Amino acid sequence: MFRLKDRRGFFLAEETLKMVLALIGIAVLIYFLTSLYLADKDSDDLEFAQASLEHLTEQVGLKIEEVEIYNPDGWVILTWPRNIERGPLGGAVAEGMPKSCFNLNWENCICICKDKYFSDLDKDCDKMGYCLENRDEFSIGGSGIEIEEPSIKLNIDYESKLISRVG
């Protein structure tokens, strides 16, 4: 009779171990599938950001005064240099410019970046963003323009070289 109890205890421990391993396997599978989905979503958002920024710069080149931007929701449109200081030789030095702009020696750039908290915008643009050279030297006031669902309208003032949100 004593042996029968040991067998039941061993059987219970063996089944518990199988269940724990199965749960760990399911958790790893869920993590992998979620990571795969989010990576694909980020890739799509980056493509939307690139298309939106290229559309904006094309419209500026065509002297269109009002432009509508649709995607990606929650991203921010910014221009650099944001804070300009004078260097030791009198030249302008842009503080906090994204490396993608700085490394290409662009004095001005316009970017669309993923940043929901308006914190380190230059670093966020390097991680998840797209930038183009801002040859027309337009600026966006404040901390940028957030793209909201379903779309935003931007007013382009060619006289003052300012891009602002309509409404």
C-alpha cells in the first residue's frame, strides 16, 4: 500500500512538470508571434511615414498652401535645427539633430518620427523615423505636429517659411 502512494505522488509530479513545460512553451510561442506582428506593424508605419514626408515635401515644391497628411497615426513631424547656438568660429551648431541628418551634413532637415511622449526627439527619429533634407528651410513651431486619426491639414506659409496645423 505504501508503494501505491509513492506511485501516485510520482505520477502527480510528472504530470505537473509536463503542464508547466507546456505553459512555458505556449508563453514563448505567444511572445514570438506578438513580436513578429509588432515588427511588421512598425515596418508598415515606417513606410507610411516615408510616403507622408515625401508627399509633404513634393507639395512644398509645388507651392501648395494646404496639405493633408494621413499616416502614421501618433507620429510627429519636426524640423531641425531646433536649438541653434553659435560655435567658436561663429558658425551655427544644431543641438540634438538626428544622426541621420547630421551625418549627411544637412544644415536643415525635416523628419517624421515615432514619439508619443515628446521626449528625446532626435534619438527617437534615429530609432524609428524618416528624414529628408529641408532645402527650403521651412520650420515647424513648438515641439512638432502630431499626426492624428483620420488626418491632419497643414498650412504652408511660404512668406514666413512656416508649416503649421490648420485649426
